[in-house]
Amino acid sequence: MDVAVDAQVAGQRIGFARKAKAYIALTKPRVIELLLVTTAPVMILAQGGIPNLWLVLWTLIGGALSAGSAGAFNCYVDRDIDRLMKRTSNRPLVTGELTGREALVFAWILGIGSIAWLGFLVNWLSAALSLAAILIYVVLYTLILKRRTPQNIVWGGAAGCVPVLIGWAAVTNDLSWAPIVLFGIVFLWTPPHYWPLSMRYRTDYSDASVPMLAVVRGRTVVGLQVVLYAWATVACSLLLIPVAGMGIVYSAVAVLAGAWFLFESHRLYSMAIRNDVVNPMRVFHGSISYLTLLFVAIGIDPLLPF
């Protein structure tokens, strides 16, 4: 009996609650949370205050559907290598909780639903950006780059930057220099966020023949690249101050949180070149905290009189 039949048989024995949980897992909820953290503050910045709360809700739901669709497509395409890596061995298509057909239909429904939702309830520019994000993540990253080049996460990571454009476009129905700088922040942040994770799971990626930077070049090169991209991220975050007229709150957070992010990045590189035992997950989790603090400040800054 082949894998597809095994999965189908297993799926027939799964109850509704477990099946629903499997569908949710297919969307990669933690990734969705991080994407939404960057969307809502940008809407406040674009409005210069609190935007219409219904608009915020519609935009966040549409963004979640879009990200969920991309995640589901990714799980479908990568189901073969997910079986080879411990980190992804509990995904629904590996465990048999969902079949490939179920996952693919679900991904299409979410994707089409996200575009229609944003188009009719927000605006069609946001809907077009949602489509672009799905295509970048599924086609450019998953199908083309991921298994071919260690630069996969650099260019494929652009999909994770689109939510800031969607948030801005939802409020203004256009794009200007401020959202482009915001896009740049997330774009430059993605490699120093993800490459430490690839260091932690280097063996997994090697077993699956995925040429992550940590696999093909080693941890010293990864450490150096993390430092360089961290510096670029912080520099781009400071560029937002003159471009968007940011105040003291954002400026202080950008400087202080940026200094902390740089310290952790340099610490990782220093330990790597000394052949010490490294803890790349410290930078991975720290990068999430950094981006969260930065975007919380983006949302708070326009609400204050200074």
C-alpha cells in the first residue's frame, strides 16, 4: 500500500476535532501571528491614528487567509522532504491526518478566498498584493529556489514582507516610500531571523538535500551573514524616521532594540569563529522579539503627541 493510500485510510479514522486541528496546523499559525503583528501597526501609521476597526479586522482576516494558503501550498509541495526532517515530521501530510488532495483543495480555497475577501471588503490593491505574496512564497521560494540555492530564504522571504504593503494599501489604497522602507526592514530582517534556525536544524536540511546556507557553507559564514544583514536591518529601520516622520518612541526603540539585535548577532558570530558551542536559537527568538518591539513602536508612535 503506497503512502497516499495509507494517508487516506488514516484520514478515515480521524475525528472532526483532530481533522480541524490538522487543517489549522497546515496554515502554520505561528507564521501567521508574526505576519499580523507587522500589519496592524502599519495601518495605524498609514492612518496617522486609529483606522476604522472594521477595516482592520477585514484586513487581518484577509491577511491570515492569504498566509494560511501559502503555508498550506508549501506543506503540500514539501511533503516529501518534510518526512525526512525531524522538525517537520509531525506535519499533517506526514502523519497522515490529511491527504495531499485535502491539503491542496484547502490551500486553493484559502487563496481564492483571501483575494476575494480583500478585494470586496478592503480594496483591490490589497487583494493584488495578497496574490503576489502567495505566488512569491509558493512559486519563487518553494518550487524554484528552496531546493536549488542557499539564497532561497533571501529572495523567497519577500513574501513575508508583503503584509506591511497590504496594511498600508488597505488604509490609503496606494503605496509610497514609507511602506517601501517597511518592506525593506522585514526583507533584510528575514535572513538573520531564519539562518540561525537553519544552523540549529542543519542535519535536517542536509538529510533532505535542501541547500540552506548552514549546510553548504558552515556556521562561520552563517554567523557573518547574520551580522551583515542585522546591520542592514537596523540601518533600514532608522531610515524610517525621516521618511515617515517617526517620533521619539519609535526612534528610541529602533536604536535600543537595534543595538540589542546587533549585540546578539555579533555574539553568535564571535562564538562561531572561536569554535565555541553556539546557541543559534537565541538569535532566532531574539530576532522575533526585536521585530515585535519595532512594530509595536510603529503602532504606538503615531498615537502620541511627541
